[in-house]
Amino acid sequence: MLSVSNPHDVHLQPSPLPGWLQWVFIALFGVGVAASGVMSLMEHWRRATFILGAAMIWLAVVRRTCDSHRVGVFAVRSRRFDMSFSVAIGAALLWLSASVDALGC
């Protein structure tokens, strides 16, 4: 059987959260990304950028609290790297959404 577990996370303890709650956390990230896409399609670029930035910061929380085998494709490198990357991208998106001048307001 092929093992697809993250080799960077072999030494980590299992999450104390129940499995269903971990799936809820992951689903909330998906809802944030989907909401960002809807806002983008409705041409609300600042709101879409803000929601996507918040979702990326939430992904850092998900990566910290959930097991790597549940997080799946979002567990790319070590937990520390993934969290740092998600927070950096999320903060950049939040800054971008706040710094872009609103047109027509």
C-alpha cells in the first residue's frame, strides 16, 4: 500500500480535536475560498481579497490544529512552514484589500 503521509509531520502528536470538528474547520476554509470566488465573480474585488486573506489566515489555524492526513494537500511542508506561509499570504491579501482605494465610494 502506498503511503501518502507527510514525511515532515511524522513526529507530530495527533490532534486532540475530534475528527468531525477537524472536518468542520477544513470546511470553513472551503466556504471562505468559495465566498471569495463568488465575490470575485460579482466584481467585488476588495471584499473577495479580504475574504481570501482571512481564509488563508484561517488555514494557518487549520494547519496548526488538525491532523496532516486530514488537511491533505494543504500539508505541503512542515507545519511551521505551512503556517508561516499561510499567514504571510493572508496578511498580504488583507493589506492589499485595505490599501486599494475604493472606486466610486
